Amino acid sequence: MRHRHLREIAEHPDCPGEILEIVYRDLARLHGWLGNTSAILRALREDRRPVRKVLDIGCGHGHLLAVIQRTLGAEVVGMDLRAPRNGASRAPVLRGDAVRTPLPVCDIAVCVCLAHHLSEAELGELIRNVARSCRRFVVLDLVRHWIPLALFAFLAPFIHRVTLLDGFVSIRRAYTPAELRSIAFRTLHGSGASIRHSVAPFRTRQILDITFEH
């Protein structure tokens, strides 16, 4: 499947706030159904060192932050291009571009379904930026392949039309496993960082797990 760089409806600056609220709720449910939230929690639990503070990049309205805080008891902070509406997030969320903005010092940074929004150069810059403030970076994203594209269609009755349409676009924009691995290895060549990559059955997600040499 060829890479398609299309804009998602929810990315448009004029997307109504009430639609964004629905999309974020749908995404929180989708990440639960697909096992993405569990995969992030498992990665955090398996860390060999204490995880006291976690940064969620592209956190939206902070659903994952709340789950991490409630489940693991860690301090959490988010960063997103859009600040949540008042009361939408119980966790602190900073507004900024994580590719270029200095990030808060944390043990681990995570980002879920953000990588496909970035160009190869931007994703490389994000990885380097995270390395300056965190000892580990867990990147979970979609896989560009016809199997997840076909499977996603079965969710149509359960999610808003905007979420569905944007989901199709997201899968077409995503990196293949080979592409994502290549970006990470090129970016971190010679740095001493440890890179692990895994792909879930039916290519429903891929995880890039980077431990920096701190």
C-alpha cells in the first residue's frame, strides 16, 4: 500500500470543539479495545528502573495520562499542540510542539498514534528531542497495511463518522515496520541507544521502544 499524506478532519484548525470531544472519546475507547492502552502499561511496568514520572506526547485530552496515574501511581504530564478545554483533562497538559519545544524531564516518554502525523525528518527530531530529557521513549503507532485497513471498517457502527474517516486516513499515512525501524536506526546511529521494535498480530499496532544511553 502506497503512503498517502492526507489531512485528517480532526487536524483542521476549524474542527468544532464538540466534534473533537467525540473523537477523543472514541480514540480512548479504541485504544482500549485494540489493546494499545494495555501495551503501554505493560511497557511501563516492565521497566527495570523505578518509573516516577511519565510524559505523554500528543496526549489529546489526557485519557492515557489518567490511566497511567491511576494504575501505576506515577506522576504524569502531557504535551499537545492543542490545549484541552477547561476541565477536559485531570492531568497537567503543556501546550507545545514536542518536535521543537524543550520537554519536561521525565523517566519515560510515550506517544500513541502520533508518529504517522510526522514526516521522517520530524519524527527523527522528536526522537532526538526526547533523548535530551527522558531515558526511554515508547512509540506506539499504526501500521500501513491492508489488513488493519480492512479490520477498521468493522468498527463503523460503534464510532463517530469523523473518527472512522480519520482512522482510514491514519492507516494510509502510517509507516511500515521497515520504514519506522529505519528512521529510528538512522536517527540514533552511533548514539549507543538500544532500539526494540515489535508488530502485533494482524498488524494492528507497532511499538518502537528506545532506551537512551543516559
